[in-house]
Amino acid sequence: MNIKYVTPEGLERMKQELLFLRTKGRAEIAAQIAEAREKGDLSENAEYDAAKEAQGHLERKIAQLEEELGNCRLLDESKVDTSRVMILSKVKIKNLKLNKIIDYTIVSDAEADVKSGKISINTPIAQGLMGKEVGTVVDIVIPAGIMQVEILGISR
């Protein structure tokens, strides 16, 4: 069993995606299959084959989402300890080499979105910050080399 930790927003997003795939997604695939059937001989019908393949992909995605939802554990943001960096922490760091301040929220893989400042707990940056306190200077090994950062703040 692969337990996945999510925020209430992440859980709701997963439920909405599953609902969409079960309803509109299945309806669209069924329409494609019906349209392809109307075109005659199924043994030589590429559109039918493509629609059936798309149906298989859709059903696998639905099964994957159902499994993920079954293995989800909801994270309670009110219980985030702000004395150390942990999952759901909002961390303000300063890249000492570039003299640049960056804000990150450490989230589960499913909720990571770098554009909105949410990084996965499994990234090198998040792993390097985990358990550290405000004022700590950390050397983090990233693909581009070593990034030295100072933790300026931790909040939730």
C-alpha cells in the first residue's frame, strides 16, 4: 500500500477529477466507439481501435485515482509545527549565492506545483530543508550543483 498525504484542497481536486473521468470522460469515449462502429467493418477500423485504446487508458486512470483516494491520508494544517520545516510548512529561504529570497510550501507529490511555489516533499530542496529551523544555513545538492540557502522563516 502506497499511502499518499494530501491537503483538503488536494483531496477535493482528486475527487473532482475522478468524477469527471467517470461521467464526461466515459461518455465521450462511448460516443467515439459508437461513431466508429457505425463506419462498418471493425476488423479494419482504425478509429474503433483508437477509441478502444483510449477507453483502456481512461479506465486505468480511473482505477489509479480510485486506489490513490483509497490510500489518502488527510493532512491537518492546524497541526503543523512551525519551529521546524515539515510537510505543509511555508518556508522563506534565501539563496546565498544568488542573494534571492524564495517562498516554498512543502506538499505531497500529488499537489506539487512549482509555478505556485508548492514543491514536493521528495525534491532535493524539500529534503534538504526538512527538520531544519529558522536561521539555519543548509547546503542542498541539486542537479545543478550545491545550493546554499538560509532559512528565513517557517509558517503554515
